[in-house]
Amino acid sequence: MVTPILDAVDAVFKALADPTRRRLLDELFEDDGQTQSALERRLPMTRFGVAKHLRVLSEAGLVTTKRRGREKLHFLNPVPIRLVHDRWVSKYAEPWAATLAGLSRRLEEPMEKVFEIYIKTTPERLWEAITDPKQRARYSFGVETQSDWAPGSTYEAKARGGTIDIAAGENLEVDPPRRLVQSFNALWSDDVKAEGTSRVTWEIEPVGSSCRLTVTHDQLREGANDELYGGWPMILSGLKTLLETGEDLDTPGSLQYLQGSQQELPTA
């Protein structure tokens, strides 16, 4: 039986098979968050052609959109690239893995980062996995997030039995099982502490027997330290794997945690 994870990987490979779609990804790679009209000016094709290719990329999860006023912005979503990496690249060619890690960092330019993933689960189970500290630790590098999850309440994220402070903030909006908005203060190093407060929004939308989870990390300063948001692809890939298979996903970040390294805990 083909699993949902393999279905998603197949869709990514099919979307990348077309050179025009790869060109569109390159354009978003260079300048994330563009309107369709802006992309049309960069490509020698009709508006209909660009819209068709963007639809294929969106269906594969490689591009996600967000409304800002009257504009519809297109963002490159690195989460499916993480899934491809975990399924194919890392076990066949480690140099490719290093290259792809560099690509992931380049994809994630501030000020606003949007990550989207489809998970075969219910909104209630997904909400529980986000807010339950023990489940959260299984896909977030061992980091437990503790809170009473009331609007206006605070939360704390700690690693290794509560001995290492990872993050803290306030639950600005709490609407289970649909929407969670949090302020985010990174604490794991002096460099990230200096970045100040940003914001993370979790949005859950039922789609058939699955859920679309969109995580937006915004209010980041220009040139913000990419440690603030660089872990999201691994975290969301691990969340998908946990809910769909019951297993933990081995990623560079989670393996680093399990090996006891105290350097560069990549969280978000």
C-alpha cells in the first residue's frame, strides 16, 4: 500500500519534472512572496500558462499562497523538499544532503516565512499533537512546550528534562482546533536572544480526511538569524510522520539531539 508520505514525494517529483515549473521555483527562490503578475513579467508565457504551472506546484505543496490586502502572494514552501531529502537524498548521497541543507537555508529568507503541509489526521488529533508536550517532544528535537493554552497565557519550551531553555512567549490567540497565534522569543543562545520577539501562527484546515497545516513565522527583522525559522521543515515533517505512522522521523536535528550534542539545537 502506498503511504500518504510517498504520495506526497511522488507529487513533488512530478511537479519538478517540468523546466518551466523549476524556473518558477527559481524565481521564488530569489525573491519569495511574489504576486502572479510579478512572476508573469519574469517568464515568456501567458498569464494562463503561469497560473497553470503555479497550480501544479501548489498541489504538490511546493508553493503556498497568502492574501495580503488585495494581493495574493506566492511563497516557496521548503517542507516537501525536506520530505524528499529524508526519503531519497540522505540515504543515497550525503554530499547531496549537504547541498540541499544549504538550499533550505537560502529558501528561507525573511521577513515572513510560510510553511504548509498536508497530514492525514483530524483537526483534533493535530491540535493535540501541537499542544501536548510529550508528543511535541517527539518531532521537535526533544523540546517540550508547556502551557495551559488559554488566550493570553504564557508558554515555555525546554529541552533535556527542563534543563535547557529553548523558547518562551505568549499565546495571543487560541481557537482549538483551528488556530493558534504565539509570540516567540528564542532563548537557546545569545545570538538568537538578541533577535527579540517574532510571531508564529498555526492554522489548521480540514481537507477531506486530512488537514492542511499552515505555519507562518513572521515579524522577523530583515536579515534575521536563520536559526529562528530554519528548523520548521524538519519539525513539520516529523509531525506528519508521527501522526500518519506513529513513528519518529530521523532528521539531522533529531539525531543531533539524541546524540546529546548541545550545539545548535535547531528549533522554531
